[in-house]
Amino acid sequence: MHGEYKVPGGKLVVADLDVVGEHVRRAQISGDFFLEPDDALERINGALAGLPVATAAAQVAARVRGVLGDGVEMLGFSPDAVAVAVRRALTGATGWRDHEWEFVHDVPREPAVQMALDEVLTEQVGTGERPPTLRVWEWASNSVIIGSFQSLSNEVDLAGAARNDVTVVRRISGGGAMFVEPGNTITYSLYVPESLVSGLSFVESYAFLDDWVIGALNDLGIAATYQPINDITSPAGKIAGAAQKRLAGGAVLHHVTMAYDMDAAKMVEVLRIGREKLSDKGTTSANKRVDPLRSQTGLDRAEVIDRMVGSFANRYGLKPGTIDPATVDLAEDRVRTKFGTEDWLTRVP
């Protein structure tokens, strides 16, 4: 059995396991990490021999720590990273390059249709109708997107939204509210098979699925880092927020909204929680909390997108894709029955 885990901001850890019955007979850990002294690797491999295949990741990590002792230097990885690689091997996890990725730069769509498409496209990946896909959105109108479990009245000033021509919608994933305007944000979704995140906890899967975009932003000259559980940030401020939903059909939706040129004053008019967060931090300007990509790169939005997508393609490969009319029809029907209804929007009043 073979499993790989690229530590976010660190090195690759590979686990090759021989399994007999319900136990690991032999283990070989490898990767581009640094480890001193040399014989520590033998100790790690020895600790994994005899491991029951049902052992949880935390117990695997504890077993590795138990044989290392003092004086061992692990650079670019950790016992927890070894445990993740082992669990990914034991659960039959796939890697990024095990899949043929499709790319869709979508046409502008209304907010409720975007919510519905996310659900439909994820379901299609789960059933095998669609390959794993990276979709860059374009917005047809201003919107606030609230998380699946957020209170509409607590999060959104509906009068402020009406004054600023902002449509309020609710997505299927958790997390916080996002304020978007056409041309001022970069939003993308990853629709992936569950096997890609097999062996990872929810928190680990956020960092794992965001790793490529952290690299892309670094290539743009931004000192971007992942901040648990779902933020991408830089020394100048927050850049983006991610949200995720795992569907019963065996697929994962991971979507990210990035600030390109934020109208912070308008955002604070519309989002109640934004005012409270800023007040709580003693901050008088929303610009200090969300730092747009435009100010950090000096690049046009289209070029930022092109370079981000190019970075993904260089890592994992991409082929052009489309969203067919039947899928759009299905999404629009989902708007009528779910995402465009008052019941869905006010499911948490």
C-alpha cells in the first residue's frame, strides 16, 4: 500500500506498507524531508511494523514519537505527518496526479445559481459523471454569501444590503459570510473525489487543498500562509477564506473567495458581524482586516487568475472543460426548489 502526504509549507512524506491480514508487516517511510540522526528512520519504520490497520492517526503519531526520544531533528515533517501518510496508504487515498483535472472558467452567473452549481457539480464528481474540476467563478451581481449554519439576521443588515443592491444567498458549506462584487473578488471551487482527502482530518484537508494556492500566491510575490482553520493570510492582512462540504455521494466541495479590490466601507454596511469583529479588535478601518490582492501584486485581476491557474496546471495538469446546458438546467431547477427559496435562506433566521 502506498500513501503520500505533502506537509503544507513543508516536505513530502511517503509511506509504503506491506499489509498481511489486519496488520502492517513492513513499513518504509521516505521523502524529501531532513532527519538526524540517520538511524531515526529505522526506528520509525520499526515502530510501524505490526501496526493494526485500524489504528487512528493520533495513535500512529504517538507510536512514532515513542521511539524517537531526545536529540532527533525532524525538518519539514513530524510524527503527525508520518501518521497521515500511513493512514492515507491504509485507506487507499489518491494523489493529485492520480486524476485528470478539468478547468472551467465560468460565465457570469447570479448568486443563487452559483450556490446550486456548486452542489450539482460536486454530486457529478461523486457519481463519476465529471472528472475532478477546478472552476473559477464570475459573478453577475453583488452578493453576500452566508454559511450553511449562520443566522441571517445576526450576519446581514438586510436594509444595508438593499441600499447597496446586494443579493443575499446561503451556501451548503459552513464558515462565515463573504461579501463579493463582480470584478472585485476571485472565487473558485475544487470538486474532488473523497479519495483525495482520505486519511486527513477536516482541518488537515483544508490545509492540503489550499496548499497549491499558497504556492501560487508565493509565486506572485505574496508572503501568503495558511491560518487554521480556513483562512489564507499575509503579513498585510487576510486574503481569503475557504469553506468545505463533504457530500454523501463520495465527493468534496472546497471553495475559496479571495479579495482582489475590496470596497470595505460597503462591506461593513452590509455585514453586521464585520462591524463586531472590527470593534472587538479596536480597528477603525475594515481595510486593515482584508488586504486585496490588487494592492499586493499590482496586477490586473485577469492576470492574477491566469497565473494562479497556470500554477495549478504546472503542478497537477489541467485540460479545458465546460458546463453543459443540462447541468445548468439542473442547477436552475435547484434554485427554484432550494437555493432561491425563503425557506433555505432563513433556515437559521
